[in-house]
Amino acid sequence: SQTIHQWPATLVQPVGSPLSLECTVEGTSNPNLYWYRQAAGRGLQLLFYSVGIGQISSEVPQNLSASRPQDRQFILSSKKLLLSDSGFYLCAWSAGTTTSPLHFGNGTRLTVT
Amino acid sequence: KQEVTQIPAALSVPEGENLVLNCSFTDSAIYNLQWFRQDPGKGLTSLLLIQSSQREQTSGRLNASLDKSSGRSTLYIAASQPGDSATYLCAVRLSNDYKLSFGAGTTVTVRA
């Protein structure tokens, strides 16, 4: 069966510090991978998605970037965090067809102080 | 741009009552619609996926219907239990697109 791992679960970082969140998927090949952000009381905002290694689509211009160095690894990064980067970050995957369901990791709670 | 709306934002019912959660979307050219559950501080758990060619999907006490022409989906939860307390989100995928558009969710409280 397929599983998705996301870490760390919580993170407190000062403004201006770098960020690296990692997500890995097991039990499937060539998944579509996604990074979402959920702000308090708001819906999910798609940040990045990837349909293959090295293929990253950005949905929102911002202080963040994403990379996919391996087939089942997706990394969210920032060189300098802003207060507005605080939120709940969720990694997700789906099989490479548009009829497949989306599956989420447990999320990372990021607080920028 | 696809807009997804979930009303009401919050709902409180006594245990045993049936739950009816609504989801509406503006663009009927969807590939599928997915319902999720989110517990506080946790990720989203997939509940049901309805393809555009289907009218409904069932899993245990959960039943989801889809009416593409009117841009609506309804999630029914029979005989609610306190453990059903959570936020329920719907998401739609437009045809030939890998991205999903999410509603803001309905937060359900089932009172014992």
C-alpha cells in the first residue's frame, strides 16, 4: 500500500531563517506531488505541484520554492522566511491520472517568529 | 476560475441525527469531486471520490451525490456520532487538470 511521510510535524523558525520541509511517498511510482498551505480559518491554497522529476509548477508568486530531486521526494524551501509564511503546510500525492484521488500527509505546522 | 463554496461554515447536531453537508462549484466541466475529513491539527483524510460520470458513491454510513448540471454535491452521514466531529472539505478537479480547487470546509460538532 502507498504511504506518504511528511516532516517535521511542527517547526518554529525566526524571521529571515531558511526553511526546508520534506515529503516522501512510498509504494508507488511517478506520482503527482503537491504542496498546499492552509492558513487559520481559510481554505487550502495550492503552492506547487509536480508531475515528474524536475518538473515544478508554481501557483502563487511568493517567498517559497519547491524541488523534486527524486521520483518520490518533494521538498519545500525558503531562503528567508517571512512572518506571513506561518501556516499549516500539507504535502499530497495522486497517481498519474486525472481520475485518481488525492492523498495527504499529516502536515507541518510552521510558526515564524 | 473554479469557485467552490461550502455552506454552512459550521454545524452542530445531536448524536444520532443525520448530517447533510453541501458543496457547490461554478464550473460544471469537472473530472471528479472528492470529499475529505480533517481533524484539528491533522492532515486531510479522503472519504469519497465521485467521478464525473457517477451520480453517487457510498462507504458505510457515508453517501455522496453529485449533480454536475447544477454544480452541487451533497455528503450525507447517517446516524451521526461524536467521532464524526471534524471539518469536512470538498474539492473538485477540472477536466484535464491535475489541480484541485477546495472549499473552505464545514466544521461539524456532534453533541453526545
